[in-house]
Amino acid sequence: MNHEIDLQTAIDMTTLYRTNIGKMMSDEFQGAMPLSETFDISAITTLLQQNPTQIRIYYGMNADNSIHAVLVGVDDKGNDMFPGQPEDGKIMEMAHRCPVTCPPASLLNQ
């Protein structure tokens, strides 16, 4: 499966998300969804060291109701690769969330 999209599609998708995110959440959860998350390349490299065939993104919530991406490697049978299993997978989170730590202006966040 080819996951690549063109720049205009990415701009359209991120713009639509920013425009509609407030409408999708009840007042209690306003601000819970990040506009972006940035992972250090070392986190991705660590996931790749276990030789996954895919990377899966789950979404989790902290006690303060903020939503975070949780990354896990996936084996060739579609199974999540967890710590303590034969492949000794890793689980990544703690990315830089925007808002708070936002990237410089780009075509995808204006």
C-alpha cells in the first residue's frame, strides 16, 4: 500500500482538521486533541530496531484529558509488538504536542 500523498492533499486535510476540531469535542474535551505531535527520530529508530513491518498509531488519553499518539511496531502477521514478547517490541509516546510545543509555521499548520 502506498501511503504517500501530495502536498496539496496534506494541506487540505490538516486545514480541515484545524477548522473542525472544536466542533467535534464537547466543552469538557476542548483542547484535548493536539494539532500535531513531533517524535524525536530516536524514538522511531528504536521502534525500527525490532524489525516491524508496519508502525501502528493508537490514541490514548492522560489524566488531564489530553490526547496523545502511542506508537507500536507491528509484525508481519499484523500483531502489535510489545515489551516482554519474543520480539521485545517498544512502545513510544511522550511526543512534543502542539499546542504547547508547536513547530515553526509551515504549509501544514497555518
